[in-house]
Amino acid sequence: TIRCTNGTTYDVGLGDGENSTGPMARRMKLGSSFISYGLFKTNAYTTPWGNTGSDRVSGTGTAGNQNINVFGRVPPQATPSPGTYKDNVVVTVTY
């Protein structure tokens, strides 16, 4: 959720995470094992959400709360060891 003054433009970017090389190469980690995943702007899973240029999501404030959805997808891959995999993604809001 973001809340900006009415008429204020903003951009929201998502960092690559701790274990990746870019927005299309995010990985969650458990020990030395990884699970690849992606974060996207829409539920079509075709437009990755990153932290530069057109990879960011833009909007204009309304003076009220505005929900911004992030769509995640784990593509088919070799089955990893069971456990809790983690990653940290930094959210950057510029206005």
C-alpha cells in the first residue's frame, strides 16, 4: 500500500534480492540450495518488476491508500531439498 499527496507522481522499484543477478534471476536460498522465482507487474507473468527504468511501477497519488499488487511465480525446476527458503527484496519508492 502506498499513500501520496493527491497529484504526486511516484515510482516503486523492487530490488533483485540477495541471491540474484537481476530481476529475471531472483533466487531464494536454503544453505547451498536455491529456488528460482520471479516478481511481476501483472498476473500475466510477462513483465518483470525491477528497480530501474521501465522495470519500475509508476502511479499518481490520490491522497488515499493505493494498493499495489506484486505477482510472484516459481517456474518449473528440479525439486530442491525441503525446508524454508528465503530472500530479501528491497522496495524503493521515489516521489
